[in-house]
Amino acid sequence: MTVDAPMAAHLYRSPLLGTARNVRVEAGDIRVFERGAGPAIVFAHGWLANANLFRNVVARLADRYRCIALDLPLGAHGIPVDREADLSPPGCGAIIVDVIEALGLTDVTLVGNDSGGAYSQVGVAARPERIGRLVLASCETPDDVFPPPPFTGLRQAAASVEFLKGALQGLRSRERRLRPEAFGLLAKHPIPDDVFDSYALPVVEDDRILHDIAKAMRSASETHVRRAADALIADFRKPVLMAWAAEDPVFPLAHAQAYALRLPNARVDTIADAYSFTAEDQPEKLAELIAAFIAETGGGS
């Protein structure tokens, strides 16, 4: 009798996400997790997170929707992308849209959180054709720098992969992860240990993963987000929902409100008792807002 070896902690993915498969795009292989049937919702996380971020949102929507959560190459992924992959904001935005295209999806509801929201805006601004509606869940706006405080130093730290490697070693400690410069301002409520390990450990366990996130961090720039926002303000007439943490200490609610006023077809709904990781802190409320938004904008027909 053989016994399967236990999965390494940094590779854990919740069974709530559904079935995993790899999708080949220009940047390399992207792992996606799919559950449910119906109109498609694609979920894009940010730095040092992965598809696990949306596990409890997917669990609440998969009875009505085809939920596809991405593992983007942003430091908590399991499969490194090609060595020469473009992980600048335009490159990461292209990965999101490339996956949508490779899966043959149309009228997609794209949900982007944290820097995944920045990349979603960049990708949609460049190639909006397959997007039916956009949900920005506490992320960069034209009024934010990228990365925002207290993470602005990561761009400079990532100029040296070895320096970044040393700087991130503290993520091995579950206690140090709770500091403001780590995850302390992103999640208001405790993250389960297995999920937290899957966010924090890949970048310190696998130098290939470190190489990917270093590329993304050192090329981050609010310039790309602002250009994308300008394009969306000028030309994107499809519905946009700002699903925002009311007390977000990283992405101010006032920035979302100002951005929504400039977009042609946008509104803001707030989420109480949450920080930026609304999918961790209040998954039921986020799922409720997404479902209502899709129903109101014709995506469930």
C-alpha cells in the first residue's frame, strides 16, 4: 500500500475552489481553479496571495455561476512562469485577459482585489472586448501610488532579488505576518493557517517564485494604472462596481468614490468590518454584492 506524501504547506489550495488545471498563455502556464456553471466570473488576486483568497466567495456563488479563480505569478503561486515573461503592469494585465481568451469566455465579470485590481484595470483598458462588467474590490485607483504605503519600499527592494529574498524571510513567522508592513493592514480578521502559509511561504521556499514576484514588484508603477483609468473613463461604458472596505487603511474609500464619479457607469458599495482583503474578512457580503451586481446588469440571463 502506498501513501501519498502530504502536500507542502506553500502549495495548499482549498477544495472550495473546485478543479485545478493549467492554461497556457504567452507568459507561461497559469493555474486556474474552476467550480460551478453559468455566467463566468473570473477572480484576480494581488501580490503575495493566490486563488485561495476567493475560496469562500466561490463557495457562495458556484451554485449559479462559473467561478474561475486565477493563480497569478505574484509571489504565492505554485508554477513559475517563463523566465522571460513580462510581469510589468501591462504584462500582468495581459495574463488575465489572455486566460479569459484562452478559455473562450465572453461577457465575463472580472473581479480584481488589491494589486489584482490594478492589473485588471490595465488589462481591461487594453482589451475590453470579452469583459461584461468589472468589480474592483479595494485596489489601486488613479489617486493611489502603486504599490501603496506601507508597501512602497518593495519596489526598491525588488531591484535586487537577493535583497528582496532577505527582506521577505520574516514571512516564515506567522506572528510577523501580522505586522502592518506585511498583512496586518490587509486582513482585519484571522486568516486560517493553511491559507496564510500558502500566501506567505512560496516566495521564501522557491527561488523561481521569488524571481517572478521581484519582476512584478520592481516594475510596478502608478503611471500604468492612471493611463488605464484614463482609458476606462474615456471609453469603458460597461458597468463597474467598486466593492470597497469602508474602513480600508490601504486603499481609501474616498479614492474609490472619486474614481466612480469619473467613470461612465460606476457605483460604490461598501463592506463593513473589513480591510483590503474583503474576500477574507467578509466573503458573504462580497459574494452578495457581486451576485446582485451581475443580476442588475444583465449578466445572469
